[in-house]
Amino acid sequence: MKVFGFAGWSGSGKTTLIEQLIPRMVKSGIRVSLVKHAHHNFDVDQPGKDSYRHRHAGCHEVIVSSEKRWALMHELRAAPELTLEQLIDRMDPVDLLLVEGFKRYPQPKLEVFRRDNGKPRLYLNDANIVGVASDERLATSLPQFDLVDYDGIAHFILDYNGFK
């Protein structure tokens, strides 16, 4: 399974970009999954729902299943956060696993940079960044793409991972 990441500061447009890339990759016949790093205390469950009540009552894990999808919620209960490797090991194999976040993890990744964020460029200190999507031209020899060049970015990522 190939793993390719997206790195950038909050508000840079990573999620929007990835949302546009996934259908283009799938259309190319690539099976794609995603691991997203969330910050702090996120919850996919809703207060008042049975699964939420069971989790808050003390369950270690709760699976919610239907004919369309299933979701596993695992409470860490003071255990350490899983590493990216541990999360990858839990994923079903696909052709390409996209990773949003984990910006300091040593994997090939595309930096998503937005000038108005006022944050530093990551590619200057990260040799694992293999390209940049930005709203401005940057002084780098890395392949560069406009933030909305979805076809070009998808093609670059697929080529980089040997799919074309």
C-alpha cells in the first residue's frame, strides 16, 4: 500500500484540496483511503445516541453498524495516542492511503501553503515534502501547483506513487 501525505497549517486548505483529489484518483481506478489527524478532543458520536451513552458509561470500544457503513469508536482512556504506523496497520489495504496531518511524520507529502495564514513554509525544513500547492509562486525547485489545479495535483501524486 502506498502512503502519501498532505502537510500544512490549519486553514491552508488541506481538507478542501483532498476532497477534490479523491474523486479524480478514484476515477483513475485507484482504491483510496484516508487517515486524518484531528486535534485534541474530537467526537464522531452524538450526545443522546445509544453508542454515545454506552461509550460514556465506560465501554472501551463501540461499533455502530448498518447496511451502509460501520464505525468503530475506541476510547483511549489515558492510553497514548496511536502512531501513524499503528493506524496504518488497522486500515484495510488499498492502492493509496492518503494522510492528512501528521506533518512531522517522515513520509512523502505535498505541502499545502496559503500566504494569508502567515505561517512558515514547511518545505524549507522537511526533506519529505516532494511538492507544494500554494496560492502564490514560491522560491523552490520542488514541483509547484496552484491550490485549485486539482487535475495537475492528482496527476502528480499518482505519477509520484507509480500509478501512471
